[in-house]
Amino acid sequence: MALRPDRDEHLTDLSFFMNEVTERGIVVCYTSQGSGAAMDDSTAVVAKPANASEAVAKHPAGLLLNDVVNLDLTKQHINFAKDEVQKGNKVLLLRRGWVVTNMISGTPVFGEQAYMGTDGNLVTSSQFSAGTVVGRFLSTKDADGYCKVDINIV
């Protein structure tokens, strides 16, 4: 589990689709944008950065709040209690608020800036990131590797 349930969501966005399987708690980037309001435009897509150059070239869309899964829906159903979303459907992105996550590379220090890493994880130094500040660390890691992070993606 990459996100704990204790969080404060000030601003979320539900207008983008995701076409790959991934775990919640990472920062995803815009891949293509729809036209107009794009609320149901399937060309409005976000994705996990595949490599460092892609992460640098693309802008962060938000922190993923759903697990994106690829299930055979004729044999089992989506586990809504776990915030699962079928691949190819809309995902919920956190733009402003705070979360407690373990999707962090490095050792965060209270008050230090949080950067979008080249793999979508939060990192503590711009040296290992796409250079994009996405928030601020509000604690250090606990014994399980979780840390409270303030997200502010404009």
C-alpha cells in the first residue's frame, strides 16, 4: 500500500484517463490533453514517467489516488474499498492537500522540498528528479517508511 487513509484533499482532478497499471502514491504526468473541458475526452491521458528524459519533458498532473489494475472483469470485480480503477478508466489526482505515503526515494527532512522523481516517486533532491517541485515534506519517515507530504501542483 502506497498511501495511508489519513489525508486532506483540498483540490482533486477527475478529468484524466490512465492506460497503464500502477500503484497509487506516485506523481503522474500529462501524456496528452483533451479539448475543451475534457471531462469525458479519452484523449486526456496521464501516465507514469518511463525514464528521466520523459519526466523532465513532461509536467506533473497530480499525485495518483487510485490503484490502476488490469482485471478480467468477467471473473472478478473491482475492489472499490481499495480505490481500484480498471486500466483505461478515469483516475483521481491530488493537486493540493497532504498525504501519508511511502512512495519516496531518499531520506526526507521536515520542511524540505519534495520533487517529482524520474520514476514518479517523490524524491528529496533535485539531483535525482525531473527538477519539478511538487510539494514539501511535513515529517521524516516512520519505521514503516511512510512520510507526511504536502502536495501543491499548480
